[in-house]
Amino acid sequence: MFGTHFYNEGLRKLTIAFGQLFNNIVIQNTSSTGAVTRRIKVPLAYAPKEKFLARIDQQANLQDDRKVAVTLPRLGFEITGLSYDPTRKLNKMNKTIRVKSGEDGKKINFNYTPVPYNINFSLYSFTATAENGLQIIEQILPFFQPEYTVTMRVVPELDLIRDIPIIMKDVQYDDTYNGEFTRRRAVIYTLNFTAKTYLYGPMSNQGVIKTVQADMGTDTDTPLQREERIVITPNPTTADADDDFGFTTTISFYDDGKRYNPESGTDE
């Protein structure tokens, strides 16, 4: 179990999908006549809140050379926590199956029931003015009532597509303006979200079973002396695991006292 490397990129794909939701936010400034004077596509980066605050503090004075200051407005986001969600637990022995062709014929790729997890994200909005901050927030809030669902191909090997609801929990506001009038101001909104996703374990595979055979006897002695054999095959016999097919059941009776040897595949 542990020590076997596998990586389905579930958390990575979810993080990318979350960031893509806020990757095209635009704000615009207008003059007193209502004419648009500037349009800005707000940059987005994966980074903790403290990183942006540190960059802002490096250039707090508006009158100094601003070579090292972070440009506002700006958006940042990060994963803030993961927690198991027992309310979405399913039978862990269920399988998701996909038939694939390999060098030695058809193979079945399968994965057991995934584990439900809640992934917490925080999105940070940094602006120099309250107006720009409100523009960003108003372009986000109407889409979360309180959730927004994204569709992801979570396991490509299984061609498995799943809808992931992203739920908005709360919005926090902070204005860092303090000190002298010339000091730089940063209006910060923190939006907290929870994504209800599933994490998949390692992929397994097996050959496609084409024949099932069961021998039965009149007692439980070992080795079993066969008296009846039931063989079940797909109908048609050329069917694959992902085809629509039926079954053919063949029942045979014996009184020769032989038994089936699974190693040699013959009756002895």
C-alpha cells in the first residue's frame, strides 16, 4: 500500500480549475463624465496573503521610487486546508472500470471508490482604492448562490468526468490604510471557499474474464470429486467488457470421479 508511487494530480487539477474561475476579471476607471480612462485585467497568482502584504510594505510611501512595489490591483489564492467529509462516503469496494487495449490484448483499468474530501481555498483581492475592490467583488459574488459547479476530468485513464461544487463560505474586508497621508493604501477582500472533491487511489488493471467455471460434488471431501460442472461464457464469445452482450450457461454431468487441475487446465 504505502510506498507505491502514484499521482492522479487530483489536487493540482482542482487548484488550476479554481484559479481559472478568476483569471479574466477586468476593472475600469472612469472620468467625471463617465468616459472610460483605463481598463485593467487583474493579475492572478497562487501565493499566500502574507507574501503580497510583504511586497506592499516594501514600498509603503507613495512618493518614493516604486521599483519594488507590487502593482495593484491584484488577485491571489491558496489552499488553506483539507478535511475528510464522512457525509459523502460510499461503499469503498465499488469499482470504476474502463477497458483498454494493451500489448497482450484487452485490459481492464479500475479504481476503487474515491475518498471524499473538502478542500478549502482563500481568494485575496488587493486594490489601492475601495472602488476597484468593489468592482472585483461584484464580478464574483453573483455567481455563487452559494455554490458554483466546475466539471473536471479527474482520472483520464478511466475517462472519468465529475462535477465539483465550489461553495462560498464568507467574505472578509480589511483596509490597511494607516499612518501618514502619503502612505500607500491597500484594500483587501478575503473570500473563503470550500470545494467538495474526491481523491482517487492507485490505478489497477486485470485481464478481461471470458469464461467462468464451477465444479460441484455431492460432498465436501478434499479433493472435490466433480459430478456437475457449470460453465458461463459471454454471448457472443467475441464480446469485450465494454460491449452489450448476454451469457451462455452450459451444465455438464460426470461420474468419472475426476477433478479439474487449474495449473494444467485439464481433468485428472
